[in-house]
Amino acid sequence: MRFLFDRNTWQEIFGSIGKNKIRTIITIVGVLWGIFIYITLSGASKGMDNGFERMFETIARNSMFVWAQSTSMPNEGFKTGRQLQLKLGDVTMIENRIPEVQYIAPRNVKGFFGSTPARVGRGKESGSYPVFGDFPTFTKIAPKKIYDGGRFINDEDIEKARKVCVIGERTEKELFKKGEKTIGGFIEIDDVFFQVVGVHKFDASGGFGGDGDIFIPFATFKKLYNTGDNVGWFSIAAYDDVDVVKVEENIKNLLKNIHKVHPDDERAFGSFNLGEQFGKIIGFAKGITFLSLIVGIATILAGVIGIGNILLISVKERTKELGVRRALGATPNEVRSQIILESVFLTMIAGVMGIILGAGTLSLISSFTKDIDFPYTNPTVPIPYVIGALLIMVVLGTLIGLIPAQRAVSIKPIDALREE
């Protein structure tokens, strides 16, 4: 290993590079471009992955929504077109029959799905807002950030059908004056007074609870709007290690059985499987990462082959020099090591430059996308990936360097000295 720290070795390497500057630069750019593509594409796909991870922080990954529609097939004496209605009793059946379900939250709403929003006011201020009737379980599926001093609906609110509510940031700003204490204050919801027990942070998840939404206990909603045991839809979260598509199918089949729907009726119950969509998104991001790896390695390999070619040319041009060195006592291993070292050195220089350029590009992408309304954030490449890419480049540089190195070693001193 002493040749690594031999000044003469490095002088010869830099001398060889200096004789073919343009050719060397062009070849280095080929390797640089390969690692740049790999870093940029991998980082970009990671940014997409991070964006969707952040988006799904507000709701369980293996979650879904199920609601009732109308039948499209007759069954057990019932005609086609019968309007179905989910009931609270369905919750118990699902919990008992489908063990893969971790949480289920029956929900009602006034202000979505064609219903008129509730009229909400406080003093002279008023407006129309969607009002949700919920159980505490809902926050297990779609966590809500409640500001200090507040809380979400609890079990006692449900048991006593309390007139309490949790309001969004925008609702607070529109109904309460700046600096005025919100928690403990009262608002009117369709002419009924409710005490505010919490203010939830804005999120862009729409029906999952945006900034203008108001949450009240399910039992209170039932009394206020006379909905009985009717349920608008179920928010459901399955365990992480189960097949969420199969769970959705089992839930709908159970509901068909409960509500006497034909087993082949696909229109009776609607659903949206967020877990399935999340899996597709993650798969897409992983596909982009894999593609970047293939494209990057292929481009790096092409560049490294270019380095091998210029070293072969360099060996041919230095035939006489190498013959003199051999005649003066240089061993085949010393000649071989120098050529390989030159190959690895050029490969590493190109790799480091490509990584720096790729990191700079990702930094620019991050700064340009940080404020956009799109699931994309923090495009970075994990350090192990970068180290792995460098190791691959060292291996490739070593292997490709063996070809010109062996060519140099095969030159006989007497034949080299005869070269004109």
C-alpha cells in the first residue's frame, strides 16, 4: 500500500492526466453525469415519498370509508333501487365479525353530500359551516391537533349528549375577536348553544376535518337533527399488517348480509380505500427510485468504460516509458497498481463532483417546492445510498482499471525500448 503515499506515483498520475486534459474531462463528465442522474432522481422520488408520508400523517394509512347507496339487484323480496341506510348496530357486527379492523368510527355530517350547512353564529357574527357528529374513536383514525387548553370529544360527552363542540381555526377567527378567550366560550349551532371545548389546527384533508369544520358528540348530533341510529358513513382503520383490500371486501360482504342485499350487488355500498391508494403511491415512488438506480448505474458504467478506454490509450502512448520503468526494476505489481489507482482516482473525482452537483440541484428543488400545495417535501438521498454509490464506483473503477493495467504489465521491457 505504500505506493498510495508515494509522491512519484501521484506525479506520474497527474502527469498522465495532464497530457490528455480534454479527453480526460470529457470522460469524467460521463461518470459525473451518471452519479448526478442517480442522486437527482433518487432524491426527487424521496421527496415525493416524504410528501405523501406527511399528507398521511393526518389519517391512518390502512384506512377506508364505507357508505350506503341504493341496490342494483332485487333480493329476498326487495326491489331494485332500495335506498340503504347504515346503522349504529352495524358497528358492533363489524367489530365482532372482522378482527382485522382496528378502529371504526360511525360519522354523521350536516353540510356535505347535498345537505345544507349548519347556521352558526356568535353575537353579531355568523356563517354557514359543516358540522360533524363524531365519536372519540375518530381521532384514532384521523388525529387532530388540538391547541393548548382544549380537547376533542370524549366518552362522557357521548354518554351525556353534551352540547360541546370543537371548532376549526378559521371558525375561531371569524366568530371570536382577536385575543378573546375561545375555550369555554359559546356559539350557536342552528339556534342551540354549544360550549367550545377545543380548537383544532388547520389541515387540507377536506372531509376528514378541514379548518372550518365543527365537531360535536354523535349523540348530540342525533338529538339535534333527529337522525336516530342512522349513520352517514364509517371511517375504518385496519391493522398495518393486513390486506386492506381484503378487509374492505369483507366489510362490504358483511353489510350486504346485514341489510339483505344480493351478494353480487356491487352498487349497494360505496367505499374509498385510502390504504390501497397509499400502497400504490408508495409503490410508484419505489419504482422511480429503482429506475433512478438502473439509469444511474448504466450511465456510470458507460462513463467508467470511457475511463478504461482513455487509460488503454494512455498505456499505448506510454509504452516506452513503461518499458524503461520495467528495465529499471519496477515490478509488474507496481505498474499494475499505478494504472488501477489512476482509474479509481478519476472515477472517485467524477463521483464526488456528481454528488455535489446532485445535492445542489436537490437543494434548489426543495427551495422551489416548499410552499407549493402538492405532496412533495424534503427531496434528499439517504447517506447509505450515497456511500453505496461511491463503493460501486470504486469497484467499477478497479475492475475497469484491470484491463489497461494488464496491458501495461504484458509489455516486455525489451520490446518497449525498441518502440520509436
